[in-house]
Amino acid sequence: MTTSRTAVAVLASMLYASSVLADAQCKGPILDGNTWNLVCSDDGKGDAEYQCNYQISVKNADGISDTVDASGSVAQGQEGIVIWSTIELQGSPVVSASIDSGSCTPD
């Protein structure tokens, strides 16, 4: 019983901490026409500027894959900030893109 309560307490504190620190986040990459964008926004609850750093997996029409860095800043209350955008990878159209890892942290 003590182990269960401890596990629940640890999980609750992790969720609370992540919600407090994660006032800005990025969505996507989103395909807009033929352009892939990583779009970030702040929820407006904090009073800090956030630095967003992500690793994006990209694959082109020729089957070539790569991982690229995406980074940018988001100020309090800003929405729809594009911190990364691409159309091609090694001269061929990008056909898929996804977030490998990353987060936004107070700057």
C-alpha cells in the first residue's frame, strides 16, 4: 500500500511540475501546402519568454531521412510562431516530418 501511495505521489508531482514549467509548447510539424512548419505558442499564464529546442525527423520523396534541429523563442501570449520550416531535404520534397524530442523552457 505504501508503494502505491508513493508512486501516485511521484506521478502527481511530475504532472504538476510539467504543467507549471510547460507554458509554451510546439505542435507539428504541420503541412501547409508544400511547406512543413513547427509552430509554437505560449498559453499566456506565465510571465517569461521561452526558448524552444526540438529535434525533427524528416524524410524526403527519395526515401532519404535526416534529423534536423529546430529552435526559437516564444514570448508571453504569442501564438503561431514558426520556429522551423522546410520544403525540401537534399533537393527532394519532404514527405514526412515528426518531432523526435524537444521542449520549451523559460529563457
